[in-house]
Amino acid sequence: MALPHDLLRNGPTRLRTLEPSDVDWLMRWENAPEHWEVSGTTAPYSKAALEALCHGHQDIYTAGQLRWIIEERSKPVGAVDLYDFSALHQRSGIGLLVDPAHRGKGTAGRALSIAVRHAHEVLLLHSLHAEVHADHEASVHLFTSGGFNAIGRYADWTRTQHGWRDVALFQRVFESEEA
């Protein structure tokens, strides 16, 4: 089966690889303290570190991760990460961030569907998994509506400024799906 030419597009949403011009966007998103509770970050990234990421080769097989920029009508509005990649076990974690100014417009769902399709049809993964704060209703809804099954929960998993938070675990297995 040939891959479609628009594999990384879904309506007005497109995923693309990192470019050097993305450094300022990444600085904004990665260094926003309100995102640190989700990402596990405890200190800001330097511009040099993010420039190295943008200039680096984005090969999931050598780097163990892959990051795309989410664009809406050619404007960067977020990022999708495949992380914790295992070629042996044909699986990866998936995370997604949409800029607060662009939330609630369907972008996250379209970006997730693009990334899931790529993971299944191009990377030939067997499964994807996600971890989200159990009380983050938008994230829980995103993954359940994106075909992921809730498979468990870590109690008191993330320590935050406001106390401990549970993390919900989601998984999507491709083997049982039709190709």
C-alpha cells in the first residue's frame, strides 16, 4: 500500500519537523512554568539547547524520540512528541501541547490523529501510550476520543505546587485494528 501524499495533514492542521525558526516558539512553550507539571521540567531550557534540538537530526530510531511542530494554516500553534520509543517492542509514548491561545478549536484532536496515523502506517508501531493528569478533563477526553483505552492510574504520582496528582494511563494497540 502506498502512503498518501498528505500523511501529515488533517484539514487545516499539519505536522512538520522542527526548523531553526521554531526556537522562539519552543522557548515560549517549554519554559512556561504552567507546563512544567506535565512535562516534569524543573528549570528553563537554554536557547542554545533548543537551537541544538532544532538543528539536530530528527530520527526516532537514533534519538529515541521525534518532535513535530503543529501548524494551523501555516502558523506554529503547538508540538507533538513521540518519546520513550522502543524499536524492539514497536511502541512509543505520545505527548501533545497546544498553545493556550489556540486551544478549544479541535487542533489537538486533529494533530493526535495525524501522529497516530504516522505511528501506525509509517513507523509500523504496535502501540502508543500516554500519561496525563487524571483531573485534566481536556487531556483525558482527547485520548479517549482519539481511540486510546484507559488502562490504569498512578495514585499520587506527580508532586505539584498544589499537592499530589494522579496520572491516568492510556494505550492504543494497533494489532487489532484493520490496516
